[in-house]
Amino acid sequence: MAEQGGLDFAVRYPFSPSAKDAIAGIAVNDRIIILARNRIMKALMNDSSGRMLIHEADKKEDIASFAVARMILGILRNNYLTNTFAVNESKTMDRYLNREDDETAMIVSEIFGISPKPKAGGKGGEESFELDLPTYLRFCPRSPAYRLINRRLIHGMVEIKSNEWKRIVQEAARKHIERIPIVKDPPEELKEAGKKILESLPKTENTKLEAIKVEDHPPCVAKLLESLGKHENLPHQARWYLATYFLSLNTSEDDIVKIFSGAPDYSEKVTRYQVAHIKKKGYSVPSCATVLGYGLCVADCRIGSPLAWHRLGRQRKGEIKR
Amino acid sequence: MNEQERQLMAKIFAGYYAEAELDIPSIEHREFGIGNYKKIDARHLSFANVSDFRRYLTTNTPFFVSHSTSYYDFPAATPIQKKQWTGADVVFDLDIHATGKYAAYAKLDMVKADLLRLVDDFLIGDFGVDEKDLIINFSGNRGYHVHIRDPRFLPLGGDERRELVDYIMGHGLDYSKFFSDSYTTDSKKARLIGPRPVEGGYRGRFTRGVIRLLETEPKSISRLFSDPMKREFFISGIKEGNWSKTSLKFDDLVSRLKIVADGLAVQSVDTDAGVTQDLSKLIRVPNTIHGETGLIAKMLKGRGSIERFEPLRDALIETKAIADETMMILFTEDVPALVLGGETLGPFKKDERKESRLPLSIFYVLKGSASVVIR
């Protein structure tokens, strides 16, 4: 599907070495800065669609806009923006990656040092691969299906399906894009572009929650709240857990929706719908064993249910948190 | 312990450190911590090489010495962000908790059995770590430490290490998922498809465990299997991954196999202290002395030496300088009988006196159960 070193490849994978080559020697101009700003604004709207480009110059500008967007983020050093951008860009990349043949996908994969080997004699016709354990651990998504305990693991190789491989590459891309460059002596134009983006952000201070204090909750919940505070991307089960937990504490739906406002892919509409749905269905809080199974347990409280935290004495809580 | 006793102990330790085998790779990139009254009184220390470290141990002679599992560009820098982390060994701390000062020593064999399983089944078998990249040592008190120094594992972050611990401890293990969903149906024609003994990881170990149990104690699964014909027929199916060659109902069978699943994980990994997942932790330096016992955190080379190792016999300080020395001690509390240095000692009553070889006597003094009788 792709000429691997080609310009189209570089457009689809703007973090690749070929992308770097493609824009070598291109001067940053106003058009590229506008494109870069749009790229960040697109992320803020959860729009992960790609762009259809025909002319070579447009393609090059598009690739350059990725690099410039990262520079702007490097100047702003705003976690929310950076993580939102990384999530969105990796989703865009995933749309392309899923359409590639294995050979091209492998080229993208190897940019992140992910080199799965096709597994001989895969069952049921579905293609499977083996990935070395350290690489698997570094890039697998934090969800129960990817927990090591649920995988086939032999001699340091983890068995993965083709779609899981792509998902792991997406995760690696997200982590890669999250690491923004430090920009020394930034050009005025870029600073200006950054300022404009900040002005368009919703005032996060106003959505801050007075009602919910991190230290009032068990260590696993506290950690998730802190992650949201740092605008980290939480896996589905973690969000589900938070929603059921706070619903059980009779926290208002409005406040629960606000909890998630820090998520890099936050959409008030979707969150509100999901929280309402969980409430309507009356799902209960998962037990500690289930939380452990999700890979979200971070302490040794021995309380059986996260809600039991609120019956513990102050001293016991302190001991656990230590 | 009074000051005079402390000085006496330090002198014995210093004699050991003068000739101890202190082989610490990348010593210049590790942070050190030392302790006299606590395990760690001071940290953020660093040593340029082994001879500097040895000089420190022979002159200052702390009771506890630990180093970081992490490697840093600037190990002595503070705060920790300035150290510039470059990677960390993956370390597992295995120990046993028991009530009473001496109860754990009787159970050290259990920890050793866990250690061997951890190394053979999990680290080498499942994780694919090469034996040459494993450092295994006695902790100096109630357990063992395993350090993985395989360069591929060094960059792993805390969450990723936690995943390894969870795997080893079987957290979230649901063995019923090894079987295809059809096991809940009661139809005679349905097949229960499950793992095969040749598979890796928990699936293979579980299957081999079931076969072993069927062959040794068939009744602990079901009385049906005391009949050799029925047992062999069932086992022949398992070897093919077909678990339905029995008249037991599928869900009943699967629930009866819990007994095997429960014994698969390594239980004695100590997660409370967060040694594996907390990258800022310090751990006892292999081959240094544990100041609460006077036992050496002895490095064990090769599988055979782990099997033969008896902590209370092989981890005593045995330097030439003290080979013929004895020490008279006075017990300050009752102490149960113990096999120490190949001799059965005790039980001792409070106020009893006993003269023994030096390394045996200092064990009780350091444990806080006796005082030195100065003659």
C-alpha cells in the first residue's frame, strides 16, 4: 500500500525518520504555523480524521505542521494540551496503520523498537505474533486483556494477535509524541501561536472540583484522580471504576462528569451520557479483587471493597498510605 | 547492645570486610545507604570503585549497607530528580513473616522452595532471563533477594515492574479462563477444551500440576480417578488438550481443579515494601552483613549452590582471624532451640550463660537476646 520511504508514508507517520528527511531544509512560514495550530485545535475537538492531500508542497507542509505543533507544545509545556495532542495523533495514526500490509506496519512498528515475530502455526487462521516481554510491558495498553497474567508467555515472548500488535504500536506512538522537545529561544511567531491556543482553552480553574478531595479516597482511587489531574489517558476500566465508585458515594452526576474533565480525550456530552447510563443500570462498585484484576490496585489495604475504605480509622488509613 | 558491644561487633565485621568478595557491577552509578541504629540512617552516598567502598566498610563499618536497584549518572545528587536515572535492576524480595523473633528461621526452607520456583519457572522459564543475568543472594535474615541484571529489563518503569510482580504472585489469575466457554454446558457431546502440558506459563504449569496430582493423589481431585483405567483415559485426553474424557460434569471438574491452581503462584514475594516497583528503593548489598543477625547476605552462584545453601550454617562470618575464638554470652530473654552453625543450640532460659564460637554468639547478641560477658 505504501511506498515506505515516500512522502505519503511520511504524511501518515510524521514522527518517522522519513518525515524528518522530507522536511529537511523547509523554512517555517506562517502557513505552516497556522496548520500546526489547527492540528492542536483538532486534537482539542477529538477529531482524529486524516487529511487528503494531493500536492507535494501541501504534503510537506502537513508533515512540517506536526513538527511545529510539537514545538509549540514544547513552549507551552501544558500537560493537558500535550496529552490531548498525543492521544489524538496516535488515533489518527492508528486509522492508517490498520489499513497497511504487514510489511509497512512493521516499518512503523520498528520506529519504536517493536519487532514482533510472526508465530508459526497460528490457530484458526488468525495471524499471531510473538513480542519480547520488556517491549510488551513498555507499550501494552493498561487494560485487563493485556495483563501479563492473561497472556501466553513462554521464554520471554508474549503471544499477540495482529490487531493487538497495532494497538501496541499506537500506544508507543502516543508515548513517543507525549515526550515533547524542550525549545530554547523560541521564535516569536510560535510563542504567539501558543498564546492563541491557550486563549481558546476552557477555563480549567472553574471546572476544578471542590467537593472531591484526593486524600479522602483509597490509594487506587487517589492515584486515578491524580492521573486525571495530570491529564493522563486512563484505560476504560479505570474510568468505569471511578464512575461506579463515586456514584456509590452519592456524588452528583455533575461532579462526576467534572472529575473526567481532565482526560485528554474528554467530551462532556459523551461522559455525561456514560455516567448516566452506569447510574441507570445500577452497576455496583467492583470488589478489590476485580480492581486488582484490572491492574489498578496500588496498595495492600485488605478491605475487600474500595467502599470499605471509609469505615477505616484514621491511623489504619495512614499505615496503608505509607 | 551497649556501645562497647557495638564496637566489638564492628571490629568483627571490619575483619570480614577486609577480605569479603564485593563484586558490584557499575558501582559508580549506584546510590548507597548505610545504617547503624536503623537500616538506613544516611543515603545519597556513592563510591567510585570497589576499593573505595571496601575502605569505607573497614574503617567506618556500618551495621547495614544497601545500594540502589537503580543506576544514575549522578548517584549522590539530591533531590532524586537530579540523579539522572538511567535504569534499574529488577529486584524481587522474598521473605517469610512469622510471629516471634526466631520463628521465621524454621520456615526458611519454604522460602527457598519458592525461590527455586521463582527462578526456574518464572524468571528463566516464562520471562526468558538468562541465568548469567541473575544475582541471587540470601537477605541476611528471613529470605532471599533476586536481582535481574538483563539489560533489556533495566529501562522498565514502576508500573511495568508491578505487572511482573502481579504475574509472579498470580494476582488476577483466573484458571477457569484456560478452558473454552463450552464447559458450562451439560451436553454430553460438548467438549471441554483446555490447556496442554507442553504449553508455557501458567497454562502449562497448571496442566502438568493436574497430571502430577492425578498420578500421585488422584482422590484429592475425585474418587473417580482412583480407578487407573478412568485416570489414564482422562490423562490421555489432557495431553491432547481435551479435558472431557471423564464422566464429571465440566463445571464441577473445573472447580475441583482449584486445588492445583492455588499452588501455582509464588507467595513469598514481599510487595509491601515495594522493592520491585519503587525505583528509589535501596537493597542490601550482596555479601555484606545484616546487622540484626551477623549473617552474610551471601551471593549464591548456580542452582546447585542454592539447593545446598543452609543460611544458618553457610552465612556465618567465618574469617581466619576469629576461627578459634569463642565468646561467653548471657541470655537476657528465653530463646527457643535452633540449629546454628551445624550445632543444635538451646533452648536457653533468661540469665543462662553460654560459651560458643564467635559467629554463633554474636547472632544472639545482635538479635537482642543476649549480652556479651566481658572476661
